[in-house]
Amino acid sequence: MTSIAKPKIVHSGLARNVLGLTVRDYEGGMSTLCAGCGHDSITASIVQACFELGVPPHGVAKMSGIGCSSKTPAYFLSASHGFNSVHGRMPSIATGASAANRDLYLLGVSGDGDSLSIGLGQFMHALRRNLDMLYIIENNGVYGLTKGQFSASADLGAKNKRGEENRQPPIDPVQMALALGGTFVARSFSGDKEQLVPLIKAGISHRGFALLDVVSPCVTFNDHEGSTKSYEHAREFNLRAIHTDFVPPEEEIMAAYDEGDVLPVELHDGSRLLLRKLANDYDIGNRGEAIEYLRTRHRAGEIVTGLLYIDESQPDLHGANSTIETPLNQVPYEQLCPGPESLAALQKRYR
Amino acid sequence: MEPTDTAGTEYFHRVVDCQWACPANTDVPQYIRLIAQGRFADAYLLNRESNVFPGILGRVCDRPCEPACRRGRVEAEPVAICRLKRVAADNRGDIEDRLPRAPEVRNGKRVALVGAGCASLTVANDLAPLGYECVVFEALDRPGGLMRTNIPAFRLPTSVLDDEIGYITRLGVDVRYSSPVQSLKALLDDGFDAVFVGSGAPKGKDLRLPGRDASDRIHIGIDWLGSIAFGHTKSVGARVLIIGVGNTAMDCCRSSLRLGAKDVKVIARKPRRFFKASEWELEDAEEERVEIVVNYSPKAFVMENGKLVGMQFEELEYEFQGDDIVGQKVLRDVFLPCDDVVLAIGQENAFPWIERDLGIGFDRHEVPVIDTVTFQSTRPGVFFGGDAAFGPKNIIWAVKHGHEAAISIHKHCQGMATTERLPRGVNLTTAKMGIHEWSYSNGYEPAERRIMPHVELTKRFKKLNIEVELGFSVEQIATEVERCLNCDIQTAFTPKLCIECDACIDICPVDCLTIAPNGDATEIDERLKTPRQNPTQPLYVSEPLPQTGRVMLKDENICVHCGLCAERCPTGAWDMQKSTVKIPYAAEESRAGEAQWQNSRKAG
């Protein structure tokens, strides 16, 4: 028989979350990506994180642009809203969606091409506006859909499948986010779900723009010797700087810890993060030093992963603009659009 | 944990739960696949290889395969394996020319078979094609043993019996009817090279209570069923009590209804979960409005004016500790009126015709001592099988005994050691046909088990031999075959190819795969993605994986064999492979013996 879709089998061993849903209820359509694509693991991690958090699927809007990564929202949360935008323009669409309905949780999935090449400007502005969303970059260093050319995140000296070297320096979204005032900056690896799932949960619980850059090997065009984004390379050079435990609001913190080692961070929804240093020379909570650390380790060929910076004190887009608590799409029309008289009165004030 | 050895026979054989549970190791997934392809004759012949009587067993098998079926662990009901076997039998057409034939020249060895039941017939089926002269001695005037006498025709039509027994008797088997064996000594003196005793367990247990001998309306279940089958008993009173609640009791109560009874009660000493009858036989009886009375212990048969008028019972109350009964007390005495009583409280084998000085050992329960592998008694050359060997079991067990005894008889007659037997084997071939192409139907059919249609209640009691089950419709067959999970298409893993991309873990619809650091059994259990629910099912542990040294773990319990792990694997580390379990029969032993002889000739 030919290829089949993943059957929805609700077996007795399947756990249920606070909403009474199983992990199957957070899945989506059958992936059409190459077998073994890192993106599918990220999809599975999103499914797992949303299931564990008990996210109501109908309260989520999946936002994406163009590319292999941007196809993935079709493969998770099939009961959620979604928008597949023009190439690189997802941050604008997301901003509009958030402006219209601030109760909607935005889950953006983009790639290194979509965010760091054609959509770089859009990405930077969404980030500095601190739009309340989780923004995942599925970063594989190549343009997979167009047969494996180097992307803007390819490392200097990395080799493509034909053995040619990349001679342009990479754009690192993590360093950029730190420089632009990002309030949640993290990196992970698609092959490390133990790290990735808590980071996705933390990113969803963070109020503001949560950037999660995930090294996600392209199994077809960038998983060879000489690649710096292959499974083997990512495993060998992964430097886990920070370990993140995610503790949901209702749960007590069970593990005992010394205050010097662990930094507890309380998020707006009452959940807590326990950040534990794995690399001794890394200073959590210092933007400048974080950038310096990333540069140094990158020069040494290492990929620094973990929740590298978090700041819960900054207002998000709605906070900064003092918008009303009610989502605009629920505000009665007369109030939202009070008519030409009101417009005239407003304009009069500026004359 | 140590890496699992999948190279041996056992691991992959155990994964095929139905075939592993079947005493005769019927290749269930393959015959269901053949039915799905409309190849009914092929499905029938595949069945016949292992279980000899597919048409009979497709109606009355005790189906140990179904409780074992993986489908029953994934959802509520197993695949209707047994009734699909009937589908193959009902639609097989003429297969006579595809059956083995006896050679024109015999091999000069004579084998006596006592009783023409399923065990003896299986022995004849295996040995006659090898040139053995098989002589069957049968006490009755028709073959079939308990299949004919104890299973009512409304469950098993006589035409089905005649067809399948005919396939064997037409192999040139000499069946001597109305010839009960009176003396084993005489038989042995007749110069047979081997004797097989397949005389069943023909003695129904009696219930010695006051009034037992005062009426002729108290019947022993299996004898009574036999007398119905042969047309000697044609009627029964309006009110019938059946004592006992095994499968024979179910046949007795349902037969009563067809002989004219209006009020039939089955009396059980214990609560329902202690019943010996199979759940489906209970359901069929209850559908016919038979009342099952629990916690009644028989006390006496009550007579009035020399006529049976009813039975006296004690109503019991049990004290439980968990599932076990730890005490009982009598609540009250109860009288139930009736016209007939049928005792269906068990049966046993009996060998009054075996002299005790022939070197055949009997234990203190007067049961012969039989080797559980060779089925040979303590006297070389005398073999037992079926109910005669280890007491009452089911047809499918007797068939298994028959196959094994046939191997032993062949070895014995050829002067070889009966204990040296060919091993089982498992063949594996990939099911991959191309990208996204598999040689089996891997789609998951979510439909529930199809319900067997029955003849209407108003019609089925008109005659004794109206078969109640109508068989599946074409639509039902098409759905039911797809419910099979193809457990014989194995997930075969090659650790050195794995790049740990997690594709298989993410796609598995039942979360049975995990990649985790190795550890001891408890640690491994904790690391599994889904906790183990059924530790009796195999757990696969791979060799260390190349990139991280972690191991691939697979809990076989509810793997649905959809092949998605292999489909999504970028390196071909997972593959779906069709396994075929090779079970040697007497024919294989004979071929192996010949090959050995040829080889030694070449070497010489």
C-alpha cells in the first residue's frame, strides 16, 4: 500500500491533560517534508509542549511565511487558526492579528531564509515592538526548497553538499535579538527534545516576543561532512549553557537548589522558570556579556544553546501602546468606529 | 540492558500474537491477507497446513488467538479471526486437486489409529502422503469423534464435517467403522509398526445425588448430545435444567430449545466470572433466552410417583478475598421444577481396553504418562494425542498433538530418535516495494469488530440443524480483514544506520518508540515515552546508536505495524519485513531425512 497518514489511535496508555485532551488532539496533517527533517522534530516538540501546557487549540493562531519551515504549521494543532503569509511578511500579519485580537496566542514558525534574508526587516521590528508571540526560527543554513544553496545563517567555511565553502559571514538571530532589546532569547537543537520542549513552554508563557532559534538539520541538503548544521555536528558542538526547568503555576517547586546556581524567574501567568548554569563562564541576565560570550564560543565552533536571556519587566506591544484590555474584535462596532463626527472632532484637536 | 537478540526464532514469532497463541501456530495474518485479496482457496490451504480443519474450526474453535490479538489491546475487540477462517472455508471452491496425495507405492509401514476423531485424522493426514498405511478403528458408524457427537449441527453442519474428513479418508486411509478396540494387546499383536491412541475423553462425569437412579430423565451431557446427533433422542420435556456451565452445557441448553423445551435453565455453582464456558458461547445461549442461574448447588433429584418433578438446590453466598473465594454459606434451600435434567459437569478419558501389563505407564489418576514433546507413552511405538493424552481440551489442541505425534511416528518407524526434531525457523523478507510503497495493506482501519449475523430467533428453532450463524457478508469481510494489524510484518531495526533524527519517534501513532540512554530494566521502564502496560509483551533494546551511544527502545505491546517509522526513516534503519514462521511437520522431517541420506551418499 502507498503512504498513509498517521492514524489517530486513542489507546489506553495515552495521557490526558487539564483540558481532557490527548497529545493526538494537538497533532496536524501528515508531514510532506523529507523523512528525517529536523523540522518534524520541532513540530513534535510544539505538539508536546502545547499538550503539556493544556493550551486550548482554538486560542492559538499559527503564523508562518514561505519555506520548508513555514509549511510545518499544517502538521500541528489542526484545530487552531493559521495564516500562511507572503515570504518574509509573517511578522506584519502577526502584528495585525495581535492588534485585532490580543487574546489570540500567536505561534510563529519561520526559517532562516524567511526571517534572516527576505524578511529580516520585518523580523527585527516585530522583535523590538515586543509583540506577544513565540517566534521559532527553524534554522538549517540552507535553502532546502530551492535545492540547498547557502542561506544567511550558514557559517563561514561551512561546506555545501557539493563541497563548496561558504565565504560570507552568518547572521545570528540570537545575537541580533540581544542587540535589539529582545526580552526572551533562546537557542536549541531539534534533536534535543529534553531542552526544546521546556523552552517552547517557557516561550509560550512569556509575555512579549520570545525568540527561539532552533538548529534543525536539513537531512537532504545539509547533513553531510563539512556541514555545521548536520545532526552529527550539532550533537558534537552543542554547548548547553543554561538548563531550563519549566514549572507550571499550580505546581510546587520540588527540587532543592542553591541560590547561587539557580536563577528563578516568575512569568506573568504565574509559571516559573528555574535557570541553571551549565557553563560556568556564562552570566545569565547580562545582555552585553551574553553577546560577547556567543561571539567567543562561535569563534571556537561551538553552538551555545539554552534560554540565554530573559527580561520579564518590559511591556509588550499592547502595554507600550496602552491599548484596551478587550480584544478589538470584541469591541462593539459603534465604539470601534464612532462615525465621521468623531473623526472630525479628533482632527479638529490637531488643527 | 543487553541488546535484544532478534536473530533467533522466538522474538519475531512472539510478536505475531495470534500465531504464537494458536496451539497449531496457524499463520493468521497471512491467511487474512489472502482473504483480503480474494484468494479464498489459498487462504484455506494455508490454514489447512497447520490446523487441518479450517471449515470446522472456523465455526467452533475455542480461538485462543482472539484473546491474544493485538487489536484487542489497541481497542476493545480483537479481529474476528475465527469467523474469517470460515470465510476462507465457505468460499474456497474445489481444492481437491491441490491437496497432497498418497503415493502409489506405500513405504511398508503400518500405523493403527484408535478413534476417528480430530487427533487421529490429523495423524493420518500427515502420514498417508508419506506412504504410511493408516488403519483407523472407530467405534461408531461415522467418523469425526466428538466433532460429530458433541457439537450440535446448528453450530457445525454435518456437510462441513463430511467435506473436511473426506479430504483425509480419500488419501487411502483405511477406516474401519463400528470397530471398537477391545484390547490394545490384540492390536499390538497384529503387527502394526506404531499405534496412535486418539480415543478422546468419552466419559461424561456423573452427579451422584439422592434420586439419581430413580429416573431415566436424567442425562449425561455428552452422551445425550451424541444421541441427539445420531437421531436417537428427538424430544425433551418442556422444562429442562442443565447442571454445569461449560461449553458442553451451552450446547445442551441450546439443543433442548430445539427439541421442544420452553423453559431452560443453566445452573451454576459459582458467579459468572468463574464460568468455564467461553464468553461468546454464553452470549449465544443468552440470546436464545436461556436463563443462567448462579450460586445454586445441586442437592437432590426430587421424584413424585416415580417421576422426576424437579431438583432441590442450596443457594450459596460466597465470601471473597480479591478474586478468590475464601468461604461460603448456605442461604436457603430452593426447589426448581423440571421434566429433564442434563449433567454437563465435565468429562474424562477412560482406557478400560488398555491392558496394564503392556509397559504403558499410568499415573495414580489412571491417566497415561505421555511425553509432552513426542506424545509417546512409556512404551516405544505407542503414542497418544488429543483428549486421550492430557484430558479434555479443544480441537485445535488435538490437531497440534496429531502433527507432533505424526513426526514421532515417522521417526519411530524409520528407526530415528523421536526426540531429535527439526527446529522452527523464521524467514524475513523486506516489505518495501519502493518509495512510499509497501507490499501489505498498512492503512489503519478504525472500524469496530463486525457482528456475526444470526438466523432470526423465530426461525432457528424449527429444525435441529439450522446453522445459527449466517457468515459474514461481503461488506463485513472487506472491513474485518482490514482490522488485522499485520503483526507478521515486523519492524526490523539496523542500529548502525540510525542518525537519531527522531522521525520515527515523532510519527509513531501509538508512541511505542523511545531513544534513551541505556540502563537497567527499571531505568529503561522509566525512560519509555509511554509507560509499559503489558510487561508480558517483548521490549526491544537496540545496540548503542552511533552518534550518542543511546539505544532505540520499542515496546511491542500496541505497535500497530503501520510502517510509518520505516516510511519516515531517512536512512532505512527501520524496515518493515514480512516474517514467515516455519513449523516443521512430518513431511518436512521426511524431506530432511532424505536430504541427509543423499548428502551422506555424496560424501561417501
